[in-house]
Amino acid sequence: MLDISNQNQYNQGISRYKLLSTNAGVGAIVTSEAGTYVLISDINKWNFISAANVRISDIRNNPARSAENWYDDAERELYGNLGIELVKDLRFIEFLKLDKGLTDLLCLAAIPHLSLNESTNRINLANNPTIKRLKDRGIDKKEEDLTVPGTHFPKWFRNDAGEFKPIKAWREQWRKAGLQSWLFAPPRDSKNKRELTQTNLTLICENGHLSDIPWERYLRWCSQPGGGNGDGSDIFYNMDRCCDRPALKWSESKNRSEGYGSIFLECTNCGMGSGKPGQPKVNLQGINNLHPYCPGHKPWEMSLDDGTDDTPYDQGCSRPSGERTTMQVALATGNNIYFANTFSSVYVPQELVTGISDDLDRVLKVFEARYASVKRADKTRADWAKRKIDAEELNVLGIDQPDMDELVERTRSIFIAGPVRQILADTDDLHERYREQEYKVFTQNSTGKDGLIFHDIRLSPRLATYFTRIKRIDELKVTSVQLDLTRVRPKERLRGPDGKIIQEYGKNVFSVPVSEVFILPAIENRGEGIFFQFSEDRIARWMDRYNARLTDRIAKLLPIPGNFNGKSLRQKIARGGPKFLLIHTFSHLIMRELEFTCGYPTASLKERLYISPNMEGVMIFTAEGSEGSMGGLIWQAEAARMEELLVNALERALDCSADPLCWEIDSQGVFNLNLAACFSCALVAETACEERNLGLDRKLLIDAELGFFKEI
């Protein structure tokens, strides 16, 4: 739900899944049904997140509450008084603490599901179970308490007469005319009540900042001798406005061809750009040459209730080399204006990850919390743990154990050995280690537990040749959050010459210090899936037998010195070798075949790749607000049907409507990172692929000479 200035007629329905997708979320510009562009605000402007943060802070700082039971207290408080459900994935929370430095992050909040009433365009409160439940408890919720706010951006609008000014000036003109403020949505001209036209041009920088083009300064820059030559690098800092009281006018010539050259800008107050003697006409031709130094603007963090246009900013926007960052002109609807860095986690019961039961983990938290609260200058963990802890002290945890003393003693030994949660911290690649945890759970357990239920399927002799195991996943929970955002190009995780990860960071989705971030919005999807573990021995023999030809085939996909296009994926291919392309392409072919066998469009499916020197697998599952657990995937996860699915997928891949071009081409796709793979044979919906439909080659699977599955 998107809400602008609490004006109901301007409410906009937006899927909560889209809010945490790869191309929308905090800092994204979305197009409203009225045709205006709206910038989604940071999460601390979302009232339900802000209110939850305050409640959690009170719970943590209240000495009357149990330090060990804060999560249960928070769950009751947030659900009972705010209507917020928590997503329980403690493994994910520990990951976020380490990856984002959110040391005080305590929980994840499920984004509430809301719908609009078609007749009034207001939230359908009457049929919302959360609102009804709170009302029964005597708690009335305002609409804005559960909505996601936004602000107009770009902020420059023009009317039919070509008057061109920021929305703040149009709003003030509306107010002075004595018109009701709620009617100023979408933004309108007070003279004739007609809707204004918003400019679609803005400035972006590689560090994620976003700025309006300073049009009064742009007019002066274009009016200088040479007419806008150079890059305008100092336009924000050392360029004056056209005059003290700018009155800009935007006009479009009907006699010229379409393009920036047919758009003219002038100031009717000082005459700059008017075409009068000494004032040459100014058009927007060459506006893409504008590359000003970035002032670090973050308009998605703007306050929404003080009526100002003061934009928060970062000082000293620069590249890692220290060079000042420059901005570039972009369209509000451009593909390069926004990239959300999202991360998803498969819920794994604690006991399957560490061997520690949930009860034991809760007692361990008691040990950790009490040890952290005492002065221990000369006390080791072993010395402190010698103190007697009575079982009665732990009754508040509600643990029903036949022998609590035995549980305490087992916890004591684990506590002395060190914090269990360091299992993630002790690695150079946190993301890879996180995937390895999931991979080991699937490969080292025959069945799962509540929240993650899976079973081995019997492999036919044919399948056993290529796979170590295939699992039917009956119950699956996948939680997604947005970590940060970038512009110009997506964020990449690269390996340095020493093999260590060089982490790139974007702009945060929150506007408070990290020490005040106690909760993040999240989406939890429940679904089903199929997990494939390839035979490590079979892959090794295949790569050894065709080593020279495979090496030559993927050579063009490997890192190129000085070329940073797709460098992260190129490094993955270099590290995984042909195995990466083999498993990734296999995943796509299976997803495409599932469209025919069980009716799932690939937009309703998603892959999760487990590829590294220690992993060779992939999971295909339903996700992102799709049809969910309809049984289509797990119905396929039977030995006979699975073999038929594989054979049909490989046979279908033999026939591409773009052949022989697709089959014989040296490279294709973005940055030339695909080989024999195109939309007709191997590509899927962008939301289904983890690597943006890149790193694919069906030839490695089905080629008559070197294909991995050629015998099928």
C-alpha cells in the first residue's frame, strides 16, 4: 500500500512482494495510476516499522522485563497492540547482524497485507482481519499506521501554459488560492484545476544518490558562451541561478523532430533563454553531457510532515580512489535508476544447522545474556559457568523437559566452548557459508522438521548416474529483506587477488544510526520445492575427460582485465568452471519444463543455486507471492515422473527456434555472458533467476560430443 500525504484519493495499491523485489523498494521511483512518479520513503518513515522500533526499545530498556524473554515479549506486544507479525528466522537475523553490521537487530516484521476499497480508494478496514482483531481489543488504527509512504520525485512540474516550478511552489499557490489541500492530489494548477505534468528527468550517481536537475542553474550553464559545453561539474556548487526570482517556462516546438532539441527552457523574469537580443534560446539538446559533482542527496529520507523540501545528504560523495563522484542524467523510468540489493533465506530449524535443539538454544541464550551482563574482567567463560544455575531459574522459558538439570549441564558445556553463532563469522565469504549451511541440511539429513519438511525420493538407475540425491520439499519458508540500494549499476560482490571478498555497499534502507535499528521489514513465502544434488564424482570425471574443450568453450566468459562488466558473475564462472554453467542451465531447463508439466509459469518459480568448490546442487521452489503450495512441484518429485521430466526438458532444449544461430554463436546476452542460450530455449522470467539470465549454455548439457547428459 502506497500512501501520499494521507490523501485517500491518491492511495495506490502496490504488492508487498514488489516492495522487496529486486527492482522496487525503498528509494525506488514507481509510477502511480495518475501517471506521476513517486519515490518510496525509507523504512523509518513507515509508521508500523517506526512504532515497532519504539516498542522494542522500551522492552529492551525496561528493567522489569526478563532480558532472556524479550523476543516473546516483543512478539506479544507487536502483534497484540500494533498488529505486526514477526517472521521468526533467527539464523537469518544473525546473518544480517554480521553482513550489515546491525549489531542490535532483534527481529523481522512481516509487511501487512492490505487492500483498497474500490469505491472510496481507502483501505478496506471492515474486512481486514488485523484491523478487526485490534478493534475488538479497543485499539483503533489509522490508515497511515499500516501504509508505506512516498513523496513525489522528480519535484518539478509544469502546467498547460508551460510554467515550470517545484511542487512546493505549486502547493503554496494552491493554498493561497484558498483551495482545500486534499484536492491537491494529483498535483494540480490552482487556476484551472487541471493536473500538472511532472518532468521525468533526474540525476543519479554510482553511490546511490538521487538529485533533481537544478533547472535555474542549468539555464545559466546553457546560456554561457559555448552554450552548455563541458560537463557542468560545478553546477551545484559554483553556478548561480538565472536570477534572484526565477520564473521558468518549459515549451516544446511543434516544428522540430521529437527529442531534447525540441524542448526549450527560459526564464520569463530575467529573459534568459528567451531568444531576445543577448539572450540566446536554450533547449535540452546535449543535456546528457551534464555530469555535475554529486551533492549526496537522499530524497527518500526526506521528512514527510514538516512541509519543507530540505533533502538529507551525505557529505563527501566520492569513489574509493578518493576522486569526486559525478552524476549522470537519467529518466525516472530508466533501467539504471534503481537496483535493490535483496537477500533471501531458507528457514532452517536451529537443530538441523548446529545440532542444538530449540530448547537448548533458548537456555544457551540465558547463559549468554547473563554472562554479558556481569563484570568479568578476570572471569573466563569456564570460570563464570561454574556457578550453580537452578532449573527453577529457567522455568520462565516455558520449556517442558523431563530432566531440566541435564539440559542445563549440556548447555553449560556448549557455552564454555564458545558462542555457537560464530559459525557464520569464521569465514571469508559469509554469503557462501550461509548457503553451505542450507546445502548441508539437505545433503546430510534424510528428513526435515517443522518449517522445513523434505524427503528423499528413490532414484532410478538412470537418475542415480547423474545425481547423488533428489529431495521432495513438502514445506518450505523463504524470507526476503532489502539490504540496501544502488543506482547506475547493480551491486556486486567481488573477490580480490588474495581470494577475499570485496564487499560493495549501497545506500541503506533506514535513516537512523545502525545502533537504533531493531527491526527490518520482511516477506515470508511458504511453498514447496525440489532439491537436486549432482553427483560430484560424475561431474569430476566429465570435466576431466573434456577438460581442454570445456576450458576453451568458457574462456570468453572468464574475467577480462580492465573490463568490469559482469565481473562478479565472471568470477563465479572462473571459480566454478563448467560446473557453474552446467547446473545453472539445468535449473533453467527444468523450470521451463515445469511450465508444461504442472502449469507453473517461470515467474512463479525461483532457483536457489548451490555451486562452489564444496557444493553442486540447485533448489527450484515456488516463491514471491505465487500460487504457493498447490502440490504441482512435489507431485513431480516421484522417481518415474522425475525421470520423464528430465528427459523431456533435455529433448525440448535440442530444438531452439533461433538455431542454428543460437547453437553456433560464440556469445550473446548482456555483456556477452551467455553461449548457446536465448529466450527461445533457456532463458526464464528475470525474477526466477539469481543471475539475471546470464551464465547459461545448453550445449554443455546436450551436445552429442561433450554434453553431460548426452547419453540420455
